[in-house]
Amino acid sequence: MNREIDARGLQCPQPVILARKALDGVNAGTVTVIVDSMESRENVRRYAANQGCDVEVAERGGCHYLTISKRPGRTITEEKAPLSGPDVVCITTARLGEGSEELGGILMKAFLNTLWDDQRRPSRIIFLNAGVFLTVEGSDVLDSLTLLEREGVEILSCGTCLAYYGVREKLKIGRVSNMHEIVESLMTAGRVINI
């Protein structure tokens, strides 16, 4: 069975959700997803690859065509939350706590430095809303985040948030993520620490 999904013009995480639903409805065969942004292309490609599907990407007329091949017997399912999964830190602000912005900046830097210094590191740090300012050019915590990334901590910044604040091109650490991946990370975490 072959299906085609036109996800052009849709915002994150809609292209991934449509791809998931289409793959759920196919026992074996291909699903072609058409998107018109690099972010959507990467989000759909990464999702399909994580589900064990083969993905071929072609570009035509300014659009990306992702042909996803699902082998017979392969079931596409959302992961269920484990009893004991990895720790995930979710940072939604550039400052730690309320009150003085200067003190909040100092505390955030101290938090990230201490997180790196601690042996119990999270598997991921997710940056949402104003938290994305910590991952872009000019951030005074890039050194700490670089050390954490070198130790295997995955740094994810919300693509919608980066675009909203107009700083997507200034991202300096980690990679752009999407709401589908963020929700999946939070739902499969053993513990979520919200900042």
C-alpha cells in the first residue's frame, strides 16, 4: 500500500503526527510525506528512522518528499513510559527564579555549572519559550552547555520558540527539536525537572 500525505504549510508537530497516523494505518508499504521546510523534513525523517523505517528524501519544486518504507509486521507505536527512565531537565526561562533578573542569570549559570559538575547528569535538557535564549549566540551559559553536551547530554531547543523570538539562525549549541519529540521525551522520562 502506498499513501501520500501533503503536510506543506503545517506547523510543528503536525507533519510528524500525520506521518505517524499514516504509518499506523499501513501494514507494509510506503508513505510519502510532502513538507516545505527543512525543520519539518528533519522532524519527519528522524521520527520515521526512530521507528525503524527506511527513509528516502527528494527535493522538487522547493518541497521535500520523504518516502518512508515500512516493512511487513513492523508495528509503529508510541513508547510507553518506563518505570525508571532517564532524567530530563526542561528549562522554560533564561533566568532561575523570580525577582532580580541579574541574580536570576547568575543562578541559572550556577545551576548549569553544578549540573555539569554532578555525576548524575540528565540524558536531555530541553529549552522552551524564553529558555531558548540560553542556547543562542550571546548566551553566557554556552560554555556550561558545551561541557554537558560533550558528556553525552542531548541539548534540544524548541524550533517554534526559536522562530517566534527570531533567533533560529543564532542557535549555537544542540539541535532544533519539535513538540512531538519534546512530549515523547517528557512522557518517557523517569523524572522531569522543570526550571
